[in-house]
Amino acid sequence: MTETTTDRMRKVKSILVTQEAPTDLNSPYLKLAEKFNVKIDFRPFIQVEPVGAKEFRKQRVEILQHTAIIFTSRNAVDHFFILCRELKIEMPAEMRYFCISDQTSNYLQKYIVIRKRKIFTGLKDTKDLLEILKKHKNEKFLYPCSDIRKNDIPDFLKENGFTYTEAVINRTVAANLSDLKNVFYDVITFFSPSGVNSLMVNFPDFKQNNTRLAAFGPTTSKAVKDNGFILDIEAPLPNAPSMAGALELYIKKVNGIK
């Protein structure tokens, strides 16, 4: 991945977004591509792999000693119930489920018979879910999560004296990006330190040269800089709270668009 010029304010013609392609036709990325005639490709740099029964047992977590389970994604639901099947554990009818959104709670019906009195659902994000948890302090919570996760839920449970256990049920690993070896983009966007790590795992000799790097959030920005790269685009910004918004401001600037 090499180029020669060092001018970082060159026009943007191509962008790689290191996430799954959007299914929504109203995606801001698709609008961005159309508005500025820029090629935008999507490719996840990380993937989630389930933890097997043998590895899970090393955590010494007794699932059935808990009275409630917290789910923050459909991935967590899948990996949890597949793990239970491996462990030959059947969820008791009285188990309660606390889900971050309707999408996640509705997905539960893939594995259990849904009964409203046992499922509690947030409106759309973690903040809503925490408000619901406040009303159920006597539960013994199990929080199935990835090895890389946000601190908001466990910090809340700890600070408020809840009885809970974290259980790592999946791991975030670098995706195989070998097919991108000789592909170049003007901008590559990152959304987590894991994405930056995946770049280095796949391309340990990566030279940034004229590739502009964009990062969402302070930890991702730090990961870009810690690897010795120049961070050209940082999000969120006061006038651009999303990555798509930050990209738009940058494209206008370097492409000379008013």
C-alpha cells in the first residue's frame, strides 16, 4: 500500500467504511456518495466469534444461579442460547430477560416462548435500559457480553449495588482482509480500536502515505495515533455528530465545494 506524494489535502474520490453495508436506502453514507459523486465501499474489519463450551467453563459462571439476563444485541442472544445448548442448559420458565430494544426482545422468540411479564425492554439505547434496571434491584443479573464491551452497564450495576455476573460469550477478532492488499482508498474510517488493530494484523507493513484516516470517538482516535498514523478526520464534532457528517465537512473542504 504505497503512494508517493505527501499532500494530505488532495481531493477525496473513494472512501472505505469499516462496517457492514447499510440496508437502509436513506443511509447518510449513500446520500453522501450520491451528493458528492464519491465511491463509498463497506467492509467490516472485525468479526465476532462465539466462545465454545470448553472455554466458557473456565470462567466458572453458573448460568442457572441467576434470575435475569441482560441482552444488548441479537448477536448476544444467538451466542448465549447456542452456548446453553452446548452446555445442555435449558432456561427455566421463570427466567427474566432485560433487552436494550424491541428489536432485541422480539428476536428472543427464536429461542423461547415470549411472555410479556418476563421480558423488559428499553426504548432504543442503554440509558433507557438502565432506567428499567433500577426497578429490579433484587434480581441476580447475568450480563453475557463480548471480550470488548462498553463499561456503561457493568459500571452502573457495580455503582448501584446490584448482584451481577459478567460472562464473556464471544470474542472480537480481526477479519481476513487479504483481498484488500492491493486496493487503495483516499479515506478509511474506523469506529473502534479493534478496527485499527485489524488493519495492523492484516497489513503489518501498512504505510499511510496519502490515505486519510478517520476515527469515531476518543479511544479510536487514540488507537490511530498510537500506531504512528496521522488522524485526518475526527468524529464526532460539535457541528457533525456522526462519521458521515464529519466526512461531509472534510470532502467539502478538500474538494473545494461550498
